[in-house]
Amino acid sequence: MIKFWLEKNIRAESGRIHKILAESYLFYFLFFLLGVYLDLIFPIKPIPGQAGRALGLVVIVFATLLVLWAQRSSRHLDAAKDNFSPDSFRRGPYRFTRSPTHWGLFFLLFGFGLSANALFVMLFILLAFVVTRALFITEEEKILEKKYGSAYLEYKKSVKF
């Protein structure tokens, strides 16, 4: 009975995390669209020549690889099940950042802004990054602290951003 209750609560917490992530991605998308709209109305090109296009494409490729790496690495957490330690979380890009998919989304959209030489896209994606870090990622980490306890807290201390 207790095991069933624990598993049910863990599934509910996981669902809350996915909801928070979906909301943060939606927030990014809306800010991206607002940036595109403003760039169409006020076409300010902050980067002279074609340098931004090449740099933007490199950033987009990097972002895509980062997200794929993070997704692949996060699958291993389920395999640990009951034996969580701080090292359970330090796989792939999670060794360097606690939210690599968040960084990947930021780099992906910012890279698009660079590639399109779109000032407002870049500005609004920077703003979306700051807001989602403060609101959504903070909430997600509270849930992870509750779900994984001291193992996640130790991991959080060792991986700063």
C-alpha cells in the first residue's frame, strides 16, 4: 500500500515537472514570436555583413547537439530508481549544468536571432531566458529537491548553474 502511494506521488511530481517545462517552452515560443513580429516592423540589423549568419548556424548546431545529449543522458536517471546519489544526476551535460535543455533552447532560439540578424528576437530570447530561469526552473528544482532529497541537494551544490 505504501509503495503504491509513493509510486503514485512520484508520477504526479514528474507530471508537474513536465507541465512546468512545457509552460517554460511556451513562454520562450511566445517571446520568440513577439521578437519576430517586432523585427518585421522595425528591421534593425545589429550585425554588419554575413558574420551573424555563420555564427548563428554554429550556435544552432551546438544547441541541437546539447539538447539531444541531455535527452539521451536523462534516460539513465530512471534506471537508478531507488539508488539515487549525487552522481546519479551527473551524466552527460548534467555534469556542467542542472538544466541543459533550457540552455539548449536558449542557444537554439538565440542562434536563430543571430542567423537572421534579428535584434528583437535576440533581446526577447535573452529576456525569456532570465524570466524562465527565475520562475520556471526555480519551481522545477523545488520539485526535484522534494522528489530526490539529499542526493539532489548535494548535486545542486556541486553544479552551480
